[in-house]
Amino acid sequence: MRTLPAAFWARVTKTDDCWLWTGAHDRDGYGAYTESRTKKWRAHRLAYVAMRGNHAPGLELDHRCEVRNCVRPDHLEPVTHAENVRRAALRRRRLQTAACPDIPSAGQAA
Ligand SMILES: [Zn+2]
């Protein structure tokens, strides 16, 4: 475990729910934190490692809150890449279903 520097927290706005990263973002929409010229982090990963410690190698951090710039460790869950992809597909499907309420899902089709 380690203490996150003030420069990190200066870029975080805590809401009642998520801790939102307000600093730079990478092209995928994840918070980007530059620790040094040679060490760059995704902000949520640094927050997780600093407060929870390293998760098992090879796992990815899934945002259970579905907010990509959230850095709150208890909103992050280490999962396999396959599980992360599966969850992303489920969320996409849910969003599409919500956007098109008149189209029945496959389960409802006669
Ligand atoms: Zn969150």
C-alpha cells in the first residue's frame, strides 16, 4: 500500500457515489496520471493498487459503477479479460434495449 500524492487527489472530485477523475484522460476515456517521465498510470488502477494492493496478475479492473473516470477502489473489481468483455457486452445490450423500447428482446419474440 502507498499514499497517493496531493497531486493525485487534486484531480479527484468525490461525489456521494463515485470519485470522479477530473485530470487528463486517455483516448479510451480513462483517467491518466503521470507519476514521472517514465511512469504513467490509468488513474483508477493507481488508486486501486495504492489502497487495495496489487490484484492477481493478468486481471483487469472492471468499473462496477460503469463510470470510466471513477477511481473509487470499492467500485472496481479485478476480473479476467473474458469476464470484462462479457460484462461490457451485457451493458451495451442493455443500453441499446433502453434506447429502443419498442423492439422486443430475443427472449420476448414470439
Ligand atoms: Zn464509481
